[in-house]
Amino acid sequence: MWPEDRLTRFEVARIISARALQISLGAPILIKTEETDPIKIAKEEFKKNVLPITIKRPLPTKEYQIVKIKEAIKNWLEDFPNEI
């Protein structure tokens, strides 16, 4: 089982793409930026750890694990500072 305070690279990609879709459909932008590209805005929001997203990770036992998103993003940015 993956730790609750860690993200997989697939989850990071899904978070950024889901947020970029929200932004492109008119969701409010949570940071001040001059950027207009939804993907770049979503990446900036990820780096500033302000994403209003919950991850519900399915487990093999048919249960779910709720990821601690603020801590998970912080850990991702510490572990992979140049990946985003």
C-alpha cells in the first residue's frame, strides 16, 4: 500500500490535468499570475500547494484511502523539486 502522504507520478499528472480542465472550463484561479495557459496555471497552483482537490485511492480490498493532499504535495516538491 502506498503511504497516505505520498503521491505517485500518475496521481500528480492526474491532479494537474484535472485542475487544468477545471480552469479551462471557467473555475476561479487560486493564485495571482499573468499566465493564460491552464496547464501552466495548474502547475503553478500545484507548486504553491493551493489545490482544492481530494484524492480517494482505491485499494485491492475494495476500500479507499484518502490522501493527505497538502502534505503529499509538500513531500512531492521536496523529493522531486525540478519535476513540475
